[in-house]
Amino acid sequence: MKDQSRNLQELEGVDWGDPTHESSIVRRCHALRRVPVCELSPEDLRLLIGQQIGIEVLIPLALEMLENDPLTGGDYYQGDLLKSVLDVESGYWARHPREQA
């Protein structure tokens, strides 16, 4: 497991800089990349995973949450984190078959 006290920028070694688009989702995703992974809420994970951001780091954390409560919810509905995880691009699961089980 990666050091969860670090943020996505540090763990991935990529600083996206400031957002260049005024979309609230873009601004929020940029901001969340600077938050320590251990401080991300289920809603934060739902949003980032749903945008396919940081999935190599965040899917294991989301799976851990879902193991404790499969219907863990973000802000939309009970189970929306699970929905985001299930919608992750298939290449992720091909690279991590043990997590798929």
C-alpha cells in the first residue's frame, strides 16, 4: 500500500499546476490531487475515480472502504462509490486481477 499521508501529486510524481478550465469539477479534481490520500472522503474518491484520476492509488483505498461497507456512499446515493469503482476502465482490472475478485 502506498504512503497514504502523501497526496496524488507526490505519489504519482506529477504536478498538474493550476486548473486552466473554469469547470467546478476540474477545479475540485485539481484541488483533491493536493490532499493527503488518507484525508479523502468517500465522495472525493467517487469523484476522482469517476474521472479516472489516480486510480492506481485510489482503487485499493476504495476497495478497502467497500469491503467494510459495500454501499458506502458519496454525496449522490448509497453505493455511488461502488458504481464508480465498477465503471473503471477495463485495463485497470487487467493489470490488477487480484483486486477484481
